[in-house]
Amino acid sequence: MQREIVKVIKGVETSDGAGVSLTRYIGSPQLDMLDPFLLLDFFSSSDPDDYIAGFPEHPHRGFETVTYMLAGRMRHRDHMGNEGVIGPGDVQWMTAGRGVLHSETPEQQDGLLQGFQLWVNLPAHQKMTAPAWRDYKAEDIPLEKTEHSEIRVIAGTTDSGKTGPVAGIATGPLFLDVRLNGQISQRIPEGHNAFVYVIEGHVNDVPAGHLGVFGPGDQAVLRGVDAHFLLIAAQRLDEPVSRAGPFVMNTREELLQAFDDYRAGRIAGGA
Ligand code: FE2
């Protein structure tokens, strides 16, 4: 069955961190969550005042944060001693698990900074797993080219059989960066939720700067006109969600425990 776009979302302008301007699509009043996706932010500005303050040290627990850069560079540091800079086309996939303390800071004084942050939930049995962090460089992300399309395969497998480097993720994500002038189809398992985020052009009547949510089915057909977009999908968890700020757990007790652990310095490194 073919999936149709059932909802188009414009996003809300907001700011986060120490004052980074961004547009929030998932985790907003328009779309609280799209199980297992908890948040999708798009940041895009050439004005350093919109981004220079960055995201000083803050915690996460219970889910995964994915940062995908289109332009500019961000530096990441965490309590485990990981440090790295991601630039255009690079992806950072961080599993916060039981707890990470990290900072995310623009590695530039001016120029365009553009990219995404996506939060992907963890199933209950993995919420307190050991944290893990990995950067994938643009050159390690396979590119599938046809006459009408160019697909960067970050996670999952395309219908032509190209597989992305991000593997071993609980929710079996598909994460494609697509340039399209024509039509492609992509299998997306029934149990997954799926969306497109349109960066440029139009995809299935979803205009640039909008997110289109797919309804049920096992296949998406994408028609693009000078389009650049992300196609993202992952397995629904259908578990209770109790969230506040940087913590996403299953119950209120677990959420309060996360705040307690953070105040007591136990979010990172401790038991
Ligand atoms: Fe963060």
C-alpha cells in the first residue's frame, strides 16, 4: 500500500541553547511527537547572532540525538572525552542512554550555519544503556546516483540496495538526503513512522521549509521538482513517554530520577 502525505507542518520559530535561532517541526505545538521521533529542529542563518552562543554543557538521558550538517561546522565535546567537529554532509549519531553531558558550539565566527537536530527515542529496555557517540564523515556516506536523483544514504537501505553506515540502532531508522527531479519509490516498513523535510523545491506538494508526515503503508512514492529533501523513517515504539527538557523516559518516576541524578552529578559517568 502506498503511503500518502497526511499532514503538512510549517514549524515554529524558537530558540534553544544559549540563544540559537531555529525552526522546530517535531516537538512543537503542531506535532508533539511522531513516535519514535521526539524533536526535529532546523537551523539556518548567516547571522552569527543567531547561532554564535551555541549549546553550552547540558545533559541528555533516554534517547538519541542526531545532528546533520548542511553548511558550517559545529564542535562537540562530552564528559566521556569525545570531541569532534562536524561539517557539511557529516552526521553525528549520539546515543545518550543513561546519560551524557555535552556541549555543541559553532566552529565559526561568521558565514552560513545550516543543519538539523533530530531526537530519536530509545525503547524502554535501552533507555539506561551505556552512552555511545559516533561521527560519520561526508565521504563515508554512500551516494546513489541515477538520471533524476542523487541519494545520500545515511541510515537504512534504498530500494536499489545501497545501505548507510549508521547501523545497530534500535528503531531501524531510514535516513536519506535526496536531490530529485522526477520520481523515486522507497520501501518503508508498515510499523515505521515516516516524514519528508523539504529543504528546496517541492516534494509531493510539500513546499520548501515544510515537513510532510506520511500515513500508513509500506511504500512511499516521491515526486520532486528541483527538490532537495530528507526522507526519514523509524519503527514506532508504542510505549509511554514522560519527557521534560533534556530527559525522555517512560514514567514520571524515571523522569524525576533523571533530574535527581543530574543535580547529584550522577547523570554522567556514575552508576
Ligand atoms: Fe545536546
